[in-house]
Amino acid sequence: MLQKSKNILLLFFIALISFSCQDEEEQGQIDREPSRNAGINQWIQSLMDQGYYWLEEMNNPISIDADPEEYFKALLFTPTDRYSEIFPNYQEIANSLQGIRREAGYEFLLARESQNNENVLAFISYTKKGSPAEDAGLRRGDIITQINGTTLNTDNFQSLLRTISDSHTLSYLRYNEEADQYEPQGEVSLQTVQLSENPNFLDTVYTIENQKIGYVVYHFFAAGITGQEDRYDRQMDEIFAKFKSEGINSLILDFRYNGGGSLSSTVNLASLIAPNVTSEDVFLEQKYNSFLSQFEEFQDDKLEFLSKSQNLGPILNGNRVYILTSGRTASASEMIINGLKPYMDVKLIGTTTEGKNVGSVLLQDSDNQENDYGMLPIITMLFNSNGESDFINGFEPNIEAIELTQRFLAPIGDT
């Protein structure tokens, strides 16, 4: 997901909401104490009436006393809007956007075992550093066949996967390269913990003949964590400073598992790559609905590059960057692709990306103590400096490479 980073947006929403509530009270329209759901749904409606990108296409509301999640979903302009979301706990989603969540610490890819049966396999794509999964010895390429003693199949896999947010057991297979076969590893028990994931997963430099290749694996866009708000961006700056000092001439960004995140981190990374850009050059432009577009703050909203001493652009061969992609490559990752295209040759290797050209903002109700919901409505569409945003079907790769067609998943970064 792509978050709007400007504080002005949230402050502006608050100002508008305060004005609207005051206006209603002055007109005597509130003549009874609303139910808990009604109070939450009024908050939802007020924000959606002001910020929702597809304002004119928004559906009519259902009962004001309806469940807030159902009320929110009923408003959405579907199927065009695939991304607006609401969550029962604002703090949990705020934490997750910083990579903080309760989990066992592994990610996976799903596939049918065979066309001849209904079994589903979960291929571990990576384990998170310092996690229970890593401590238990799980690793990339292991194949989960059972959760809590039940074999995954097309009927139950979704319900079984919902159980892994609590303590659970896994049965799995591991590839034996010498025997050239997968072998059962028995059952492992995993606890869940509050885990803080660093999105800067791996960086290294490869020397292959006359090529010096910088390779960085970035799993989501986040500037930092509470108390260290720019921690991860500073680490990325340090990675690029190292690449520059080692004289790389090619750059590979691994976005295969990167579903997006912070817009400020997107600008930061793009500013480390695009050649010969200054703070006067436009990276992206954001456009809003008809209501917000009335106001100066939401007109001509261009995001310029940052001037970064660690920028690699001028030293990259062919003015080119390579990006590894998958169907999980989305939002901010795609903004990097789209935003860099006017400035350099962007080569994609992998599979077609998600196709998310819109952005959301995380909102909470600070006035109603009974409202713990966090809302992520789509409020903007993003365009590159050429005015292009036509990738709702995703970016197709220049070179197709499908991970699960290989005999086994090699370690990330294995050449």
C-alpha cells in the first residue's frame, strides 16, 4: 500500500471534519445520542465524502447502525477500487505499516500440488531475521504441507492460514540437493511474537567479468519506526553509499515480495537511482477527487526528487536499472518503476506486477474513544512526470522468470 506522507493531508481532513460537525450541531440536526456503530459510521461517511478518490461513483450508504466494516465496504466503487480497507484496530495497522506485527516470521508462496489432487503447498519465500521461524530452522524453499496437523487443500487453505497468527505447528518438506528430492522434516512448533521487520533484507556486490553489480532486496517501503523515524531510509542511503564507493556499474532491485508502503521512502529510493536529477525535477504527481481539488493544498501536487550525494544514476551502464518483480510487486514498488521510466531504462525480470496506481492514507478517529478503527481509503492516483499512470493491469516483465517453475527455491541472492 502506498501512503500519503504529507502531514497537511491529515490536518486538513481534521479541520474539515471539525467544521462539518460544528455545522451540523449548529443546525440542530443531531437530536439523539447515536449508537456506537452509528458514531463510527458517521466518521467513515464524513471522511469518504471528502477524500475518497472515486467520490462521484461512491455507493449510497446502508443503515447507519450497520457493522462499520460492512458500512465501509458498501460505499466502495467496486470492482474498480480493489484497495480501500478498514481495520478494527488502528494501532495494529499503524504498526504493520512499519513492519511491526505479531507473527512467527515467515512468508510464503502458494501453489497447487498437482492437477490430479486438491492439495495446496506453501513454499517459504523467506524467513524474517530473529523470528521464531528462523530460530526453528525453517528456510527459503521449505514446503509447508500441513498446519496444525491438517493438510492444506483448496477447500481449507484460507481458514488454516488464518490460524498462523497464533501459536501453531507446521509439517514441511525440504529439498535434498544430493538426492534430488524433497524429504519430510517432521513437525515444528512455532510461537508468535511481536516482530519488527527491517525492510532492508539483503545487500551485496557481485563481480562478474567486467560487471560490478549492486544487488539490494527491499521487502516494503518504510522510513523507520517510532522514535527512529528515518532509520530504514538512512540504512538505504548507507547501502547506496557503499555501492558507490565500490564502483558498481549495474544495479538490481529485488521487489519480488514488496507490496508497497511509505511514499516518503519511495521518493528517497528513487532519488538514489535516477540520473542527474535535482530537487527541481518531478518524480510523481498526485491527483485527487473533485472536492479536495478545490483547495490549493491539493492542486498541482508534485513530488520532486531529493538531492542525494549517494545517487548512483550517472555510473550505471546504459542508464539502466534492473528490477525483479512478481505478482506481489505493488504500489510503491510500481511507483518506482513508473516514476523512473521518464529518466532511465527500467528493465523488469520476473512476472507481471500487481497494477496498483493509487495511494491511500491511514486515518483514525481521535475524538471518539469508542472508535478503534483505522481506515485506509484510496484518496489519490499517481502519475509520472510524463503524465502516465496506465498500469492498472500491472507492468509486464521484459524477461519472464517464474520462481515456482524451478526445481527448488535457491537462497535469495544466490548467483
